[in-house]
Amino acid sequence: MFDLEALRDEFPILSRTTYLNSCSLGALSKRGEARLRAFLDEWHTRGASAWYDCWLARLDDLRGRVARFLGAPTHTLALSPSTSVALATIAESLPVQGSRNRVVCSELDFPTLVYQWRVRPDVELVVLPSEDGVHVPLERYAEAVDERTLVLAASHVNFATGHVNDVASLASIAHAVGAFCLIDGYQAPGQIPVDLPATGVDAYTAGPLKWLCGGPGLAYLYVRAERIEALRPRITSWFASADPFAFDPATFRYRDDARRFEMGTPALATVHTALGGQELIDELGIEAIHARNRRLTDRLVEGLTDAGFTLTLPGPANRSAIVMVRHPAPAEAVRRLVERHIVVDHRPGHVRVSPHVYNTEDEIDRFVRALVEVGPTG
């Protein structure tokens, strides 16, 4: 229940481009751009003095907004330069405990999630295969996770199939044997509802790059309150110190909240664009966003199927707004679509399409017609 025309006016790219690639990079809003300009003005006029009465408060503002959006207490959220850094911070907080050295992932996870453990010689890495190329059933995780498991690491939404995993069940599987549950959630917040405390996951990464329309250079790390004190990352920074402005190299004490996982001065430019994007998302409401994304995705799936394309697609109950279209020459198809001012993406063997709340039914239909015209249908 919102004014679609007014919403679309917030995103200049939509006036000249059919933009259907939000799972790679969300569109930049005028509000985000205005916050960025305000930051630049402060930098020009105030310089470093703006840290103390402007910029540190904006870091707190962003942590609080994102935490509320995820249903979590503010003290459980940290800012990080990227999901890679956030994942590495958690990985370096979890030393092997005797025979408990197994990490269970899947071949459908984004490689960064798997790489954290593949470079660890002290870890036995188990990468579960997908039988259908779309998802890994919960029972496969339950079979692989046992008393030797240190971490169950999985994605909330699989980046190359759009399948939404049941992260609450994954957390239960991990906790039943005393394992840690780490979720890469980068493709979820902003397109589907997320209530992190209700899931029971121990750590969860997200960020403004994609569906939250805030840009690159920043990520969010949630750590369940009960887990924070016991996690002591072996990589750290001055922002993680309980008293960072003491500048005391002789003493280090972790903060008592999730900021102990922060890795230095955040990218202030992205903090500002992320605040603009988050403000818009909050005003629209995630339930309204999710409902619209489902309508757009259903229309996209129906149009592509009617046009003769084959899709790599989860069932309706586990479907997100990421649609994978099988194609024999996906990179070439994406290039030719750009010539028609249509922006999508490609992954091996597929054209990847991701409508968001600001897209229209006409844009969905335009894309389907254009993909037919650039051919072949695969």
C-alpha cells in the first residue's frame, strides 16, 4: 500500500533503464544521494571535527535502524567492511575444540562462505552436494551434522537459485549437537521478512549492497546475545576495544557488545547511502515489499515459462525474487540486453533476474519479450 510512482521517482536509474538486477546491486535512491552529499559537505567544511558530533552518532543510528529492521537488540549488531570480513571474524572466533573440527556447508553457498574454512588446515570441511541443483534438503544437513561439528554454515537465500532456506530449522539441527550456526544472509533482508532472534541462529551476515539499496563497502554482522561474551576474535581492531580513544597499546579489552567484532573505521560514504536506503525500506515496510516482490516474481516466472524458457527454480513456498533462466550463452544475452537498456546479470548457464519493489509489471513483460528477441531460448 504505497505510491509506486513516487517510489520510482526516488530512483533515477529507473527513468532510463529497466533495472532488474537488485540481487547484485540495489538502485541508489535520491534520499541516499542526499545523505551522501550532506556527508561530503561536512567533510569539506568540518573535516575530522565532524567525527565527534556527527559521524559517530550516524554509526549508532545505522546500527540501531538495521537492528530494529532485523528484530534484534542494537547491542547484537556490528558494522563490517564486507561480508567476507564479517564471516572471517566469526571464523576466527571459533577455534577447533579437540575432535570438534567439522564445518558443514553446501555447494550452493556463495564461495566466500566456504572459503573461510577451506583455508583452515585444522578444519574438516564437508560440502554437501545438491541433488536437484536448487537446494539441499534439511535432512542432508541433519545427517552430516554430529558431535564432531563445530559450525553449520549456510545461506539464507541461495545466490544462484533463489531458494529460501529454513534457517530456524538449520539452527535447531546445529544446536542439537552443540554446534554453532552461521548464516550468510546477504540475499535476504530487504526482499523477505527476517526476525533474527526468532530463528535462533548464532551469527548472521547481511548488508546494504543489494536489496537494502545502500551501496558497497559495508556489511552487518548480528551475533546472538548469549554468544557474544564467549566469542573472542583473533583478528581485531581499535574499534573492537572497550576504550578505543584511550590509544593504549599496552592493554586490550573487548567491548561487551557486538562491536567487539568491528574491524576499524567504517566506510562513512556508504554509511550515509545505507541510511537513506534503510529509511526508504522502513517506510515501505518489509511485508509490503515482500508481497509486491512475490507478485512481480510470479509474473516473471509465468511469462518466461509461457515464452518457452526453462527455469532453475525452487517451489513456490521457498521462492525469492531471484529467478534463474537457463541459457546457452548467458553472458552474451546480458550484453545484448544492456544495448536495449535492460540490466540483468548472468551466472554459469543462466541469466539471473531479480525484480524489486520499485519495478513494474510492464518492465517484467519488456524483459521477457527482449530475452526472446535476443535468443536463443536454450
